[in-house]
Amino acid sequence: MTDAPTVPLNFERIQESEMIARAVEFTRTLTRRRNVRDFLPDPIPQQVVTSALEAALTAPSGANRQPWHFVVVTDPHIRAQIREAAEAEEREFYQRRASADWLTALAPLGTDSNKPFLTTAACLIVIFAEKYAVNPDGSRSKNYYTSESVGIATGFLIAALNASGVATLTHTPSPMGFLNAILGRPKNEKPFLILTAGYPAANARVPDITKFPFARSVTRVPAHVQTE
Ligand code: IYR
């Protein structure tokens, strides 16, 4: 280690029984999370959104550059502009840009170019990835592992909203450059994701899809296996 300044770690070791209880409960909550496409217009408490964003901002990031920016949008006029631009891109996507393979892969989700949730749900959180930082003197500083960092922060945000009783939808119209123009974000920021957040409609339905079984996605290397 170098002589970079340090502070004490704030870590509380807990009983194993309590660890297991928390692990099971956290997973139970996350397992019920689904991407929701039918939302109620009811607003969600601003404090819930603020707390979830605070959770996102704790994410680890390359060289601690925190290369993200989150824009919370509730204004109906701005959201109408976002919806209009997103649906225009989506029409292009579904009618022309998407390969046959891609459309086949999406078929079980039942999605199309209509994106009513962009204007109906309580709010949109538009997430930008800062490709490089602009210093006060106008010079540029490189960011590191930007996509990984923003992806982790977004995961924290989704998990926090889900744990607070807020349904979300990860939505990525492509390309999303119109978001810079509509939201007035600088060109060093690249739109990463639109996270729609709110309460699901009472009759909301979701695609009949499932996650892979555990063993499909996880391997444990036995302790006795030596690679060298
Ligand atoms: N962006 C389009 C298409 C789409 C693409 C993927 I990959 C998805 O998992 C879901 C949708 C849309 O939002 O409809």
C-alpha cells in the first residue's frame, strides 16, 4: 500500500443467523422485481426517489470518478417530448433497424414502438454516463470503466427503488442522443438508460418469462482444484 490517506472502515460484523435472514429477505424482495410497462399516474414520495438516488451514488466506480449523472423528470411537457422522440426511434427500430433475429428474441416480451409509460408513470430517471470529465479550466480528464460504473450504480438504484415498493422499467431507445438536447446535458455525457419508476397499474401483466436455473449461471470451483 502507498501512503495515500486512510480513514477507519465503518463495517459492522453481524451474527451468521442474522446474515442469512437478511440475505434471504433481500433476495426474496429482488426476486419479485419485474420490468413493468403499465403504470399508474400516482406520484411516488420524493424522499423515496432521493434515497434511492443516494444509494446509487454510493456505487463503486473506476478510480472513484463517479462518471454518472441522473436526471429526474416529472414535468409532463418534457416527458411528452421524450416520448415523442423515443417513439420515433422505436418505430425506426421495429420497422427497419432491428434484425429478424433481434425481433424474434424480443417477441416473448411483447414490446412494440408505443411507449405510453414515458408519460404515464410517476417519474423518469434518465441516467447519463460521463464519457470524460470536463475540468473548470475546460481541459478533459479521462474516466475509467464508465459503463461498468454506471451499470453498477443503476443496479443499486433499481434495487433500492424495488426495496422501497417502487416498480421500474429499464428502457433503452436507441439511439438516445435526443435526451441530451431535451434535458440540456453536455456532450461529454452519453445517455445510458431511461428508468421509468412508479406504481404498477392494478391490472398490470408481465411477460411469462423466467430466470435461468441457478446452476446455468453459477459454477463453484471446488477448493481442492489447483490451476497451477
Ligand atoms: N428498445 C426497444 C427494443 C428492446 C430491446 C431490447 I435488447 C429489450 O430487452 C427490450 C426492448 C424497446 O424498448 O422496445
